[in-house]
Amino acid sequence: MVVDDHPMWRDAVARDLAEAGHEIAATAGEGRAAVRIAAAARPDVAVVDLQLPDISGVEVTRHLVAADPPVRVLVLSASGEQQDVLDAVKAGATGYLLKSAGREEFLDAVRRTAAGDAVFTPGLAGLVLGEYRRLAAAPAGPDADTPRLTDRETEVLRLVAKGLSYKQIAARLVLSHRTVQNHVQNTLRKLQLHNRVELVRYAIERGLDQDG
């Protein structure tokens, strides 16, 4: 799905994707329309611009990653501003690419986003990792306030932190895709987190991405 308020740019992006063999489930020029259309079109990946005429691309991203099933979002923006990048990632974007990227770089980013990889324009990845390290170094709250997770929820959380997709986790644990999603949603609710990116950060802070 392609979400951009400039018709010529939106059409060009959709055409490049179609020529590369991707199926275009839908296109949209406004944020609220994108959220509504995505619910029916159920795209695997959404390429989203940040600057939209009604709600922002960050807000669109937040809605799409919270959908069932969740949509992986690649933000394609003219802005390389630190706050824009961090806001998009905190909203749940899998990747962030500048519009100055070449066609092949863009198509590769879409393929990697579809696979669940974190994709960033060179230079932006370090910025995001630096923010995660800063947050991880912040004083943690009292352990007594930490909600208790079941053994299965902890197991799923550990695999999420390692970067496995829900499908891969389901295969690894011999569970259904829906069961894995339910475990993740229960964990998000218990920890009062909003999306998979925050969940991964929580797990990394507690060393759950490490083997042991």
C-alpha cells in the first residue's frame, strides 16, 4: 500500500513496486483514508509519507501497526530530521528511508521491510540506536512494579527481541500465528506498551535478546 498526498509521486512509487513484482493492494492520499482502506485491503507493507493533509504519517503508522494483522510500515519521507525519524520509529515503523534514495535502494528497503528487517537510510540507523541506548541507560523503575509474564509470554518476548517474525515464532514454538499474536497483545497490555518496537526495546533493556 502506498500512502502519499502527491499524486505523481504516489503513482510513480506504485508503478516501481508493480514493475518489481509487488502487488499493489491500495493507494491513498490522506491519512484517515489510508487507515480505513488498509482495514479492507490488508496490505503486508505500507509505504507512508510523513506529511499528509489530515493526520500525520506518524499517526497513520501507529494505526497500521496496531491493526490485526499488523502492517509493516516503511516511512518514505523528504525529512531527515532527528525528531521525525524517532517519532516514526516510536510509532512502530519498521524502516525509514529518505525520498532521495535511488530506485534499487527503495525496492530493496521494501523487500527487507516485508521480511521484518529494520531498514534505515545510512546515517539514520546510528541515530535510532543511539536513542535506544540512551533510553536503556535511564534508571529503571522498582522491580516490584514490573508485571509478571507467564513462561510462554516470556518465551515469545525473547524471540520477538531476537527479530523473529510472528510466523517464525509460531513455527519455532509449534503454535498458531493467532496464538503468538495473542501472547504479544497480552504482553503489550501487561507492560503498558503500545507497539512491537517498544516491546523490543523493553526486552533488550532486560537482556532477553541474549542467548542464555
